Amino acid sequence: MRGAVLHAPGDVRIEQLPDPAIVEPTDAIVRLSATCVCGSDLWPYRGINEVTEPTPIGHEYCGVVEEVGPGVSSVRPGQFVIGSFIASDNTCPHCRAGYQSACAHKVGMTGAQAELLRVPHADGTLVATPDDPDPELLPSLLTLSDVMGTGWFAAVAAGVRPGMTVAVVGDGAVGLLGVLSARRMGAERIIAMSRHEPRQKLATEFGATDVVPERGDDAVARIHDLTDGVGADAVLECVGTGEAMTQAIRSTRAGGGVGFVGVPHGVSIPGGRLFATMVRLHGGPAPVRRFLPDLIDATLRGEIDPGRVFDLDLPLDEVAEGYRAMDERRAIKAYLRP
Ligand SMILES: [Zn+2]
């Protein structure tokens, strides 16, 4: 099969790789209908995460089950499935509590920018759609594998409720889908923090009521201006830098919540300052498996259209251009056709 391999920072290539095979009885092999480049793929692509050896890359996927191991009972060959970027058994105490990304037997997915993918814990990880989906829905269904589920978790973790004022730090695909999530959860006012016109526009279409282009201290001041000096009830942190996390915490009212889903790079929070804010923090790798059934239903019913975050559509063979375009912020998110 063909698959993307990251060799070194800035060097991602499509190569001929061995077809994946069933290794554990609980595995499934999925022929991918669609895959994409994640913002978190840019950390190793930019050399911020070290690349020590050529590594198959990609962790967002949906497609048709090709083969299952003898221990798999909930999905069968021919079904269209979507799975989380972290494979989980869905039976351990963490999974039963809805935290499948902390599964006692979790396996981080990689190698999904490819034609075929081995998915461990297939029964726990994959959710099948009732029928073959309309091809036009593929981009939106693909987002449920990570980026939409992560934006949704940011809103859940921040404690978004109907009527709230919500601020979203980060205008990447996760932040934009955090806006969509907050809107669907009934937030009354949604402040998107973005200085890029096409992203501001999409944020507004997803439900943002205000756009704040400032950053850092100026952004915090604007949030307080917009909320009568109080701060937002809930803030979604969708970047992962120290500046973004500080901005999120300082934009939140006492008693409010920050949902943080950006993978932290250089974030440190002084205990004394956090103590004084009286803000709740909850975040981490999103347990998207918890949300898959509901988000699949909402997508199939046409109630949400998260696939609109894809503004670049490429054949898998042009994956390198997808990375370049996202790295240079020419594209929000690159969709790949295997
Ligand atoms: Zn588990």
C-alpha cells in the first residue's frame, strides 16, 4: 500500500509500505476512504517534537472494514466505520467513565495517512454507520475521528451550558469546531479569537458572535471589555502554547472553566496565580470515542457540517503539499484522498 512517512522535519513522503495485517485477534484492517493532516502532525513536522527515525504518520481516519480478527464481534467486513485517534477497549474503568483516551489498554494511532490501517481493539474503537454514507458527508464524518471530537471535548471540559458567554482561543480547525460545538450546546455569546480573515469568517458561520483579533494582554482586556469586566463563563484553549493557556485562564471569570485540548508545549502555570483565579481546568487528549455515536447521528442528519474546516483537498500522493500549506497557514486543514 501507499502511505505517508515522516523522515525528518519538513520531509514527509509517500512510500510503498507493507500492507498491514491482523496481529492481535481484536484487530481490524480498514481501507481508508478519507484521511487528513492534523495540527498536531505539525509538531514533529516542524521539528519541535524530535523525529528519530522514519515514521508512518497520521491518526484521523474513516473507511470500510476489510478484515477483522477472530476476537472482533461488533464490526464486520464491508461496514463503514469511524474510529478515535486513540484505540481503546471501551470496557476498562476509564473507558466506562467516558475517558477512553485514558484507557488502560490505549494505543495511539499512527500511519493513517495511508490506504490501509490496522486498528487495535476494533470492538472498542470503531463505530459503524447504519449504511454506506453519502460521499458528500465523508469530510464531516472524518472530522469525528479527532478534530471535531476534540473541539467538542474542549467545550464539554470548559463546562459550556445554554446561555453562557464562551471564548475560544485558537483559530485552527479545533478552535473553529470548538465554536461550532459551543453553538450547538446553546452558548449565547461566542467570542472567537482570530486575526485571520478567512478563519474569522468561518468562525462566524459556525456561530461566533464576536471576533477578537488581539492576543496576550490585549486579548484579555478585550474579553473583559466585552463582558462588563467579568470574563467569559467558559474558555476553550485550542493551541497548546504557554501564551494561549495564560490568555485562556485570564479570560475566564471566577468559577468558570477552561477546557484545554491543545497539546502543551512550553506551558507552565504558577500555582499561586492559578489559586487566585478560582478557575476550573479540565483537558487532555479528547475521549472522542465517547462522542462518536451522537456526533455521527448529528452529521448524518445534517445538523452539523464540521467538514467545512477542510479548505484544501488533495490526493494522498500530494501529502507533502498538505503539510506545507498547513505549516505556512495557507490552509486550515488538508483533506487527503487515499
Ligand atoms: Zn479502556
